[in-house]
Amino acid sequence: MRRHREFHHSQRIGWLRAAVLGANDGILSTASLVVGVAAATAARQEVLVAGVAGLVAGALSMAAGEYVSVSSQADTEQADLARERTELATQPKAEEDELTEIYVRRGLDAELARTVAQQLMAKDALAAHARDELGFTEELTARPLQAALTSAATFAVGAGVPVLTILLAPLRTLGLTVSAVSLMCLIALGAIAARAGGASTAVGAARVAFWGAVAMAATALVGRVFGTAIG
């Protein structure tokens, strides 16, 4: 008998969230920083130093933030599993009743729900309760190190776009070129992420483009105002 295999977009949610967040932040935060500095100074070297510093600091910050955040989630999951393990050892009948009630609420009759609960608990009681009572699944399990490395790597790749543009763009249109290139990359990223998640590519691209344009315009204004005031 041929096995029927299905693919669901939710299977990508763990790595997709960290990857998209990292790349988007890498492009947007570094480009905004570069555009602001470029509006305040005409020296390519100063703009480049700011861009590289933003890349390094941002990648490390993303890694640390994701690791701490996802570690907290992992700690909570482990605490819940430890509590469930204790309850299964000390109150097995109550846990069976609890699982039966869950299946009844999902539409099974009481007798069938009891049979299903007993059979699943006989095979792997903790896995059954983790999935059906706590809502833990393999796809959504917290993985702190994976999230941290993914965020740092994708941030660095994203931040590399405006940094590379600094080296190649004409000096007199540096800020404008960085903005345009970064905005196009943000639009592409938003569309790709939306498609990977099964959502509308147009909505995903427009959403990222809007906030990217707002951020870069705001930092350009700040750089222009403070650069003029200091100069």
C-alpha cells in the first residue's frame, strides 16, 4: 500500500520565523543606519564603518536575543513535561480521564474516547499528553541554538546587502542607492517568505516595503538634521 504523504506550511514555521526575521532585520536596520550616516556625512569610509559595525553588532544581538527567548520557551516546555511525567506516575487514572475528556470534546463518543486514550497511553503516555493536552509537537519544539545560529547567519546575509552597496554605489548618490537596493531586496524577501508560508506574496511584499521605506526615510531625516546642525 502506497503511503499518502502531505506537506503543511506549518512544518516550516520554526526555521522560517527565525530566518525571515533575521534577514529582514539585517537589511532594514543596517540600511537605515547607513542611510542616516550617509545623510550626515559625505565620506564613504565613515559610512562603511557604520555599516560593518551595524552588521556585526546586529548579528550578535539577534543571536543572543533569539537564544534567550527560545531558551525560555524550552525551559517552560521542559517544566510542563516534568510536571506531566510526575502526574502520570502518581495519578494515572486521572490523567487517563483527562485525555478521554479531551477526545470527547473533539467529537468522539465516551466509550471510543476512553479506548483511544488507553491505547495511546499504553504506547507512550507522555507523548500522548504532550501532544493532545499541552499542544507540543515536533515541528514546534523550541530549539534555542538552531534559532540563534539561523538568526545570526540570516541577519549577516541581509546586512551584507547595504554594506556591499556602499562599496559599489557612486558616492554622490550613496544614500539613495542603498535605499533603493535594500528596498528591492526587502520586497523580494517579503514575497518569498509569504509564499513559503502559504500567504499572499503581494501582501507580504507590500507590508515589508512600507515599513522599510518608513524606517529609511526617518533615519535619513535624522541624519540630515543632525548632520547639518553639527556641521
